[in-house]
Amino acid sequence: QVQLVESGGGLVQAGGSLRLSCAASGRTTSTYTMGWFRQAPGKEREFVAAIGWSPGNTLYTDSVKGRFTISRDNAKNTVYLQMNSLNPEDTAVYYCTARTRWDSTSRAAKAYGYWGQGTQVTVSS
């Protein structure tokens, strides 16, 4: 089993930055695909970004490209989401996820077997 704990959420003004962290425990996740999803009130959970075991393998949803960066530190069993130029539309609960494979389904929430409890990100205008 893999346990995921997110941190780093909070309240920030539009144009600001936050860095989310996700610490994994239970087993090493260095070969896992790690992802971030978000869910805003009244909306479905949506894919934000994912990173494969090779740091060069990354995916982003179009709305965050150029603003968000996903990275990982395998020595710390931690994945990060650096979020810059935040806007109110980024307000959501952000969830860390993990799966054992990297393939074309890595944008789909149902492909992930491990989820954190989420951290709230609120961007004020």
C-alpha cells in the first residue's frame, strides 16, 4: 500500500505562486507515475499533471502549461507541483495520486489506485 499526504495549499492572490508537496510512504514510489488532480466546487475532478519514473516524462492539462511544473525527488519519495501565475480558476482541492504504470491513460483519474486526502488552494482576485 502507498499512503500519500499533500501539503502546501493555502490562500494566495491572483498572480501569486504556491508549491504543493506530496509525501509518499508505505513503499518506495520511485518507479511509480505520480499525478495531481484537482476538483473545484460543483465540478468534476480533473487532471492537472503527471510525471513518470523518468523525469522527462511529464503531462499537463492545457490550462496549466507554462504555469505549473511537476517534479519529483525520489530520494525523498516526494512529488511537487510548482504553481505560478495563479488565477481564481485554479481554486480547487488538489489531490496527489500514484499508479504503477506510465501510459496513455495517465490523464484518467480511474487509472490511479492511490490518492491523498487533498489540499485546498484558494486564489483570490
